[in-house]
Amino acid sequence: MRASVRQPCRAPSTQSVLAYDIETIAPQQEDGSFPPWPLHRPVAIGFAAAAYREGSWSFDIEALVIKDGADEADLIRAADTRMATVSLVTGYNSAQFDALVLRLAAQRCRVWDAKALGNHAGAHRYSGEHADLADLYASYGRKVGLAQLCDAVGIPVKTDVGGGDVGGLWEAGETERIRRYVMEDAVATLCLYFAWTAGRAGDEALVTRPMAALARHIECSPDLSHLQTFIDCALMRWCRPRALKADVAASLERVTARLRREQEERTFKMS
């Protein structure tokens, strides 16, 4: 029997993913329960986009907050624009909350041309275009909180405030803390997505390489200094030394493929 040989990660030449998270305010319920999603109004949205092209990862991390140079329609249009430029959108409980809130907000704001957002909110559960990590990690069973999974995997999340604090921060005008919080949740969701894809494919390079690249991006971006905890987290400490090995393997594979093509071209010319 031929022994199986584990091949290095073969990421496609171009792939892109957008992780996002929204923060909302809603009227308190008399029984103290969580308000139904149609009562929620988005006040902030965080984006963490990653793209893999020609052997390297790039990132775009941003957050918008209403009262901070943006209004509700701006949040909707920003989400629609970003969703239109990636091959996959991921979130946490996004299929049952975030996407629904944004779609209804678009109609309330009379933003009817948000086609990418509409496609995202209406994506079939198993289509592969919308990766709701709450569903995927629970195998479409009983969901748990984002913090529980992140704690288990070694990803920092909700290091300063939690979702329950947003209403008070909003009333106090502390939009910068909300902005940092929603951005942190988006980045944590992106990290969890990398962990999910690596576990699903059985290839650690699918988490080690993008995580190491994310660390380098944060280190080189002074405006992301508040995300320092991701550089020091347990998952990142595990990923970075292994990413170097994966990078070398991928480079060797590219060189080998190039030499093979050149040899084939020479053989063809001589024939």
C-alpha cells in the first residue's frame, strides 16, 4: 500500500473573507428579556476583511459608529459595499441577528439598492456564501456565546466591555469605546473563522499563516494598537512559529511548480 504524504496547504490564488459584527440599541422589555431583533437599531459596525492573493495575506480592519461622522444609512452602505467585494461573509449568530437587523434597517432608511447585503441576509443556510460560526460550531444545534468559543480556542474577546454595556456607553456618548469594542469582536470572529477552516480542512496552515500575517498587520498599524491583545493571545503564540514552517513549504511548492513548468516548456520546444 502506498504511504500517504501530507501536502502543504494549497490556498487558492485569490480568496477573500469579511468578518463583521454590529452593535445595537433597543428598548428594554418589561420582563427583562432580550428584545426581539426587529426592535434593534444598529449604532456601530466592525469589519475585519482578509484576502489571500499570490501567496500572501492582506487585511482591512475598520469600524463605524453613528454620531461619529456616520448615520444609520452609512452603516448599511458600508456593509453592502464591503460584502460585494468578498467571496465569503462570516459572523457570529449573523444569520439570525446581524444580517436580519441590517436588512430591516436598510428598508427603514429607504436604502433599496443594497443588493449584496440583501443577498447576504437571504443566503441559503447551506449555500457556503454566509458562514455563521454560531451555527457551524454547534453543527446547527444549540448555540453558545462567542466568548465561550474564543476562550476555548485562545482568542481574546470582550476585553473591555460587553454587548450589554453598549446602551449605557451610547447614552454617555462614549462612541470611541463602542468603536473599539465592535472592531475587536469583528477581528475575534475572523480569527475564529480561521480556526474553523483549519479544523474543517484538517490543515493547520489555514490558521497559522493568516494568523501570523494578521499579527504583522496589527504590529505595523499604529491605529490598531488597541488590538495588541491579539498579538499576545494563546492562539497567536502557537501559530506564529508554525507559520514560518508553512510559509517555507508553500514557497518551496511554488518554486518546484515553476521549475516543473520551465522544464515542460523546454521539452516542448525541443520536440
